[in-house]
Amino acid sequence: MILTLKKENLPNYYDNVFAVIAFLVIFACKVSILNLPYHWDEMGAYIKPAHFLVQNGLWKAIPGFHDPYTFFGHPPGLFITLASLHTFFGEKIWISHLLAIVCSFGGIYYTYLLANYLCNRLTGLLASLLLFFTPIYFAQSGLVHGDLFITTIGVMSVYYALKNNYSAYLICGIFLVLLKESAAAIIFSLLLYLYFEGRKQPAIKMKLFRYAVPLIVLGIFFIFQKFVTGMFLPNPYFNTHAFLVPSANSLKWVFYHQGRIILTLLILSMFFFNITIFWKKEFVIFLLIVLFFVGTYSFVFFLPRYILPILPYFFILGAYSIVLLFKNTKVQLLIVAMIITIFISQFHGTGSGCSSFETDMQYVDIVTTHKAAIAYVEETYPQKTVLALWPLSEAMKEPSFGYVDKPIKIASLHEIYDIILYTPQGVPENQELKEIIQKQNLILENTFKKNGKYVEVYTSRVLTISQ
């Protein structure tokens, strides 16, 4: 298959200038996290499976050649991508995080291109700025999660589909659905749009079939996975946790949290008062994508990062609303600057309690305190057994995660241990460690704190004296 490189499909001078400046700004903003140890699901749900493939071969990604739970039921696209890079360059943290930064740039750039194609260049510029500086996207731009990747490849797929560049669409679309199954909503939204736009055309059935190829590939994967494992989505998390969890959280995270309510109100004002000049038929795709993601996650297990794939389209609508509502360019830029200032003010909170805090830059505090506590244990008690729960327990098992030079011996609950590491920034079961600490009257030997995040190191009196 050959990509079509017609002149009209190539970026022009201004687009190239934007691309260079955008990449430099994004890299400068995120370079500090390049060597940061892996965090929570980044470590356990993405890097750990990729490490498995590095150790055992890429072909092990095929269902039936690994434990059903190894990849949490997800398609293998991102795991193979990471494992391929790590096989070639070595299992270096900066390789993974550079990939995330490049992916973040791709999402920004194609948001700009899509908005420029449908609206105008100013809308593209404003939408891309708003997207990058919204706290959850800014934070996720340095984390290896499937949601960031389907955000970028999803926008690329929509852009190439609307540009009638089928070969580019097909490559992006197939890769998209093999990154994470929730990306199917983007392809399905495109298919519905194509059907309603061209249902009277004689060749519509063939066109829909051609554009449905990514969904067919995904369907084949899940049918094969069901055949060899007995499960469509063998995710161990849902063996002990509910899959159906009705809530309005996805709605709030798209339209309200982190200052996005301002954009929501601007978009609604255009819908209600200026719909004739605002509406473009392609916006149907945007609304369908929002509907499918928000609707699905209103009933099933939800994490805030799951709304990332919606944000490019949300910010295109928001930026276009600003451009239409305020005719003066200086006023438009001032409003966007004010919104971005609100976004930046929420980059780093000081929360506490049981959470991964990955919706803003607080996750860096967790990684920093966990790294410091583990380094202390590794240096002070190198031969001792540590009782800790997720994510500390996982972080100490594998040097490539960035926390230890050699694996530390880990005990589970009800096993013999020498040291307890307790953090509230872990799974709720960490509270059981507090009960053990109180019951055994253990000694608080050290505490590592940063902005409300902390890890406590507990030892017995006998161990302290012997040291």
C-alpha cells in the first residue's frame, strides 16, 4: 500500500513552522520527566507487559502464547510498539517517555491540522494551545498510557478520513484499534457519519466496508482471543472489582472539571444563539465521539484519563466558538490566554489520600516520594523482606521500572516481613498495613514527604537495635 502524497495533502509553510515550534515547546515543558520512574498503571499495565515481550519475544503477544491476563485483555499494538523500541534501544525509561512526548506532539499537531481544515488556522492554533495546557492532557503527555495514544491516532484517523486519504486512514485506523479497544468508538463514529452523508450514493456500501476494515480487524482479534482463552476481555482487575459502575463522572470530567466549564458555556452559547454560522456537518463526528465515550463510561468502570480521546474535538469546538463570538483577534487571544492561565494554575495540586493523582502533575510527587523511600530501604536494609502493597510492591520487583538497582524481596499480607512501607497513595488495601503497624507496635523509622504525598518506613524494635 502506498500513501498518497498529493500536494493538497502536504502541510504548507505555516503548518511546518507551527510543527517545529510546537514540538520544541512540548519537549521543553516535558523534558524533566524523561527519566522519571514509571507510575502506577504506566508501570503495571503497560511497561510490565512490554518487559514480558522483551524477555520472551514479540510473538508472545499473540493470544494463546501468554497468560490470558498478561495484557489485561487489550489488543497488543502499544505493547509491541514499546517492546520493539526497548529491544532495539534497551529498556531505558527515557525511550518510553520520549515516545509519550512525541505522541503528545502528534495529538497537538493533528488537532491543529483538523481544526485548520474544517474551520481556519486561528481556530487550529487556539484549539491546540488549549488542548496541550489542559491539566489532564499536560500530565498524561509524560505517561505511557493507551489513552494518550488513541487520542493522537484517533485525530489522525479522523483527519485522513475527512481528507479522503484512504491509505493513510487505513494505516492509522488499524493501528488505532490495536492500541486499545475503546478506540473502536472513533471508527464507529466515522462510519455513522459516512453513512448519513452518503446513504443515497450507489457505492456507499463498499465505502462503508472499506472504512470499517479497522473494526473488522479488532473483531477478529477479540474472536480469536475468546477462542483461545475463553474470554473476550480477560482483565484480572474485574475479577475482584465491578465492571458496571454507573456514575456521572465522565460527564463532569469532559465538560466541567479543571476549568473546562468555561469552554462548555462558550460552545453552548454558539449552539443556542448562533447555530447557523457555527455548525459544520463534520461536527457530527465530534458529537458522536463524545456521545459514545461519555455514554459508555457513564455505566462502566471509569478513570479520568479515559476522556482524553474526546478533548481534541471539544477544544476545536471551544476554539471555534471563541473565534466566532469575538471578532477582534486581540480579544480572542486574551480570552484564550486567560483560560490557559486558569489551566496552568491547576497543573499541580496538593491532594492527599488514596489516588494515583495522574490527572495533573501531582503524580510526580508520588513517584518522587516512592523513589526516595525505596532507595532508603535498598541502601539501609538490602537483604531484608519488605511488606508493601501496590504500587510500591510492584516498583521494587523490577529494576527497569526505575526504582531499584536489584529486586527487593517482597512479602504479601500474612507473610513474614522485616519492614513495612506504607503510603496512602496506593490501593485502598494499604489501610490494612496501618492495622498491622498498630497491632505490632512497629517503629516509624523514616518518612518521605512531598506536597501531601508520603511514604512511611516502619521497622520492629529488634531490627532497629540490630542495625
